[in-house]
Amino acid sequence: MARKQPAKGPFNLDLSLERNKGALIAILYDIQEHYRYLPEDVLKELAQKIGKPLIEIYRVATFYKLFSLKQRGRHQLKVCTGTACHVRGSERLVEEISKSLCVCRGETSADGEYSLDTVNCLGACALGPLVEVDGEYHGNTTPQSLKTILEKLKSGENKE
């Protein structure tokens, strides 16, 4: 599935207050899918269009780890650092990704291609250490298998 490229200019929202009172999370999700993060100007526009205070929009956007207020890379990498994955070497994987893709934990690479995050659990402890790349799980990841995953990612062989 092809990822949408960020659009120039304001996000075109056609929202009616009555229809979308309980849909803030879904709307934020759609915005983030489009831009890969939640731009401030778009959140201001959203607040006006749905008649909610901007602080309420930010409250939801900052509560859920799913949302980001910072620009994210075209490729999202998450490494589980929960107990099961940690004892199986997830920290070595974080270091390998950082070195290989020139991206720090919690940041986006300078070229805007990669974002690296660590999470407390990806919900598949028996498969640890677990790495998620663009929504695809890679279980029992070793430094060697990670190199193969990253080579495919860099060459564009991964599914888009």
C-alpha cells in the first residue's frame, strides 16, 4: 500500500460539528496518516471546524502515544524494550538501527526518511526481541536478521 505524501497547504477538512462530536480520535488519526504527524496549523483549523477548544485537541493528541506533534519519517521503526525483549537484547537492536540509519531514539533522521521509537510492549512477548517496521512485526530479531531488514528497507524492497 502506497503511503500518502504530505500535502502542501492546509489540510482540507469538511466537518460538521453534529456529525463528528465523538470522532476526534479518528479525525486526528486521519490527519496523522496524511501528514505523518499533527501539524499545529491543522490542529487550529480542526478546533475551529468542530467547535472544540484547541487545548482539548492537544489533550487528546498528547495523551495517546499513537499521535506525534513532531514531524515523523517516511519509515517508522519501533523496538520493543519491555522486559521480555530487553533481556533478549533489544537494546543492541536500538543501537544497530541508530548507527545504520543515522537516527537517534525518539527522533527522525535528518533526511526525513526514518523515525526510531522504543515502546514498552508490542504485545508479542514470546517473539522478542520484536521490531516493528512500517507496521510489520519482525520477531526473534537478531543483530544479523536486523541488518537484512534494514538493507531491504534502504533499498526499497520493503512493502510500501
